[in-house]
Amino acid sequence: MEKERNITSMIAAGLLALAAVVGAPERALAADGAALLAANCLSCHSAQGGSISRVEGQRKTPEGWQMTITRMQEQHGAKVSAEDKRRLIKYLADTRGLAPAETAGWRYLLEHDNNRVETIDGRYRDMCARCHSGARFALQRRSEDEWKLLMHTHIGLNPTLEFHSLARDRQWFPLAVNEVAPALARDFALDARAWKAWQAAPRTALDGSWRIAGFLPGKGAFEGRMRASAAGEDRYELAIEGRYADGALLSGRGVATVYTGYEWRGSVDIDGVALRQVMAADARGERMHGRQHFADSRRMGGALSALREGAAPMVMAVMPAQLRRGETAELTVVGSGLAGAVSLGKGVRVLEVVSRSPDRVVVRARAEGRDGLNDVAVGSARGKGLLAVYGRVARVEVEPANAIARVGGPGDAQMQKVGVAYRAIGWAAGRDGKAGTADDLRLGYLPARWSIEAADEEAEKAHDADFVGHIGADGVFVPGDAGPNPARPKSLGNTGRVNVVATVEAAGATVEGRGKLDVAVPDFVQRALD
């Protein structure tokens, strides 16, 4: 009975608050969220001084709150409708989210850019990151009591945890509760200045027209315009028009929701392909940066940037982003408010303006002078360090440098293949003339010829490069089929270790770069959580 009175009281309080703010949409939405939280959570959680137990002691990203509610549904039988779940995630992310400064450095997890090698404090590496990515816990904020309760939850749900590697050789649980939890509470504090400052900062609506530039595997670099029309509750309807670097046109439509005042999450369909956008807006709502990936293959994607039109004129990109000395080439300058003379920096002559509009200028240019990153200007619109001028490519890096692909299928929707999209980054030697030193000049992404080779002697003996999969001319690696392969000794599956080789032809010279690729079994755990 007491719990029922609490539920009634919380719901009534939320409804009274809602009625009191008619004509004030933002406050009304907050009151609606509070009532919704009470209605869906108080059957299990208790009311404590106007707040709800466990919820009050945590802050998370939108994805973090989505995982929490999904866990309540799957493990505890919580009955939450799809619409209520959407509204709860929005409310919790807005009121108990993370500030921009708190997500900086960890956003690759939100963007599903997962082929990263993390650098993590040793305490957390051996205690937490032996199972999770470091970004998994770094994108949460909890009180010390909540961090301790998380340790108890781990051991309760996974009672064999203490017998795992890096746990069975020490007193894992006492260390977790008595040493790691207090450290987490200090390093990832619940009551942080950054969050308080962000809560007090004014919010900028992200509707209007945006110039966008990015990259998609198999498609290449692109640029265009995205129009966002307000649809209420920080939701926007999107219309996209643009073109790829090869001149092919693109168009699409979609929707987006903004969480916590800056977290942009979009779902778009471009020429029949479903895509997801994950971006963060700056404090003034003039720029957004993040990643766009395929909806059915989240790890396959590329960078995405957006510049609000109507702000100060600005150059956002040059395509391609490099020009070799003594070479004449056609360059496309992308931005907003591009009116006036075109300058590509010291040592670069603009020979001809091929075409121009307020957001796109195509020129023929020739480079002389020294190696360096040149600023680019079109009238009063400027972009810093956007064009690399160089004499020769000294070395090539493969991005990602370390990656995991997973076999899958054939024809099994539950075990889809997980591929990897590769790009080649060129570098010129620094002033000392030696490649591989700190002052090397980054040239940006270069066209390359792609191949794979055995990673080591054991992989050579097993002929891994013949079975693990293939890489296309576009740099996209597609792994082989799951299951036994009779063509291999002992019917070994199509897993193995290879190097991905990028071969760049520049000025008559051939330069190669290599990245490491492990082709592993299907991602069973991930599929179970989806």
C-alpha cells in the first residue's frame, strides 16, 4: 500500500506540474517526463525525497539510458511501450546526461567507431576494460555508492566473474568495491562542474540549413546541404541534397532528435540506403561533428561535419585536401558565404575558377613553394590548414591501424558479417627530411590500391590470406563465411590474421602502408544484446 501511495503521489505531482506550466513547452515536457518516469519505474524503485532511487545517483548518454531501460525490460520484465521508452530516454538524457566536456575523448563508442586501441589507467584496464571498452564506463557518471552497487550487480549477475583471467589471481571483489569504486567516483564524478555549467548554459535550436561534408565507405567523400525543420520536442525533419567527389548526386530525407542540448542523433535514407548520424554540436550551435554509418552495419561509416548556414562565412573543406608541388589539379572548396577572391595560401596559384556558387567553388590551381598546411580563403570566408602542399609522399598509414572483422552468414541474419572500411593517410617528411618523426606533414586521405597478406609465419602456413575474405578497390574488407571450411586443414573456419596493405602511387614512386586485421568468429555476445 505504501508503494502504491508513492506511485500515486509521484504521478499526481507530475500531472500538477504539467498543468501549471501550460504555455511553457520546455517545462511542460520536463513535467511530463517526471510523471512518465514515476509511472514506469516506481513499481520497482522507491521514491526518496522527491527523486527515484538509483536514477538519482547516475548520469549517462542517450545510449547509456537506452541500455538501462532495455535491461529493465529484458531482465526484469518492465513493461514500457516504444513511445514511452523514447520519451524516457529523452527526458533522462536531458536531465541526467553528460556535458560536452565529459564525452570528449570517448565519443568513438557513441559513433560506433570501434576499431580503436585505448589507453586506459592501469587500475581500470585490469579491473574493468578486460571485459568492457574504457569508453563504456567513462561515458557514465555515478556517486560512489552507485559505483559500488554496480560492482555488486556485476557479481550478482555473473557469479563466476572472480574465476576469470585477471580476477582469480587476486581478491577481485574487495579490490573493486574498496579501491576501484572510490577512484571511479573521483575520476568520473556525479556532481561535476562541467555538467552544472552545461545545465545553466543557454540552449540553441539546431533547425535551419546546414552545409555538410563527410565520407561513406564504397561511395567516397561527399558534400551537400541538410535542411532541418523543427517538429517539436527537439525533433527535426531532414532533407538532404548533395554530391560525391566523383560528381554523382545524392539526395535523402530523415529525422533527427537532439538530446542534452547538443547530442544529435539522425536516421536518414540517402538514395535508398538507411544511415545513422551521431554528432555533437558546439556550444553556439554553429558547428556539428561526428560520424555517419550504415544502419545495418554500424562499424561501416565515416566522418561527418556540419556548418550552420547564416553564421559567419567559412570554408569547411577542400576536396582533395592535398596538392603536390609542380602539379596542376582541380580542387573543390566547400563552405558557406563563398563570395570574393579565392586564395589557396602561399605558393599556390589559382589558374582558373571553373565554377562557383555561394557554397561551392571549383578551381584549377598549381602548387610551388614549400611543404606545409595552407589556410584557404574565399573572400571573407576562411578555413585554417585545409590544403596540404607537398613534394613527395614519404610514408602511408592505414586507417584503422588495428581492426577486427567477423565472419558470418551465409544467409544468417543473426550472424551477419562485420567488415572494415579502410582509408590510406599520406605523410610527407618533416623539415629534417626523415619520415616517421614528430614534424611529419599529414597530407590527408589518398587514393590507394588495396590488398591483403599473411600477418606472420603461422598465418602464412595456414594460408589465412586465401580464406579470411577479400578487400575491394574501395578499401572495404568483406570477411568470409562462418562455419567449418572443408578446404582448410581440419576444416578450420575462415578466421585468421592478415595485414591490410595500401599501395599509393605518387610522382612515379610507390609507397606502402600496413594495418593489422584479425578476422574472428561471429560476435555472439553483441547479437544477443541487440
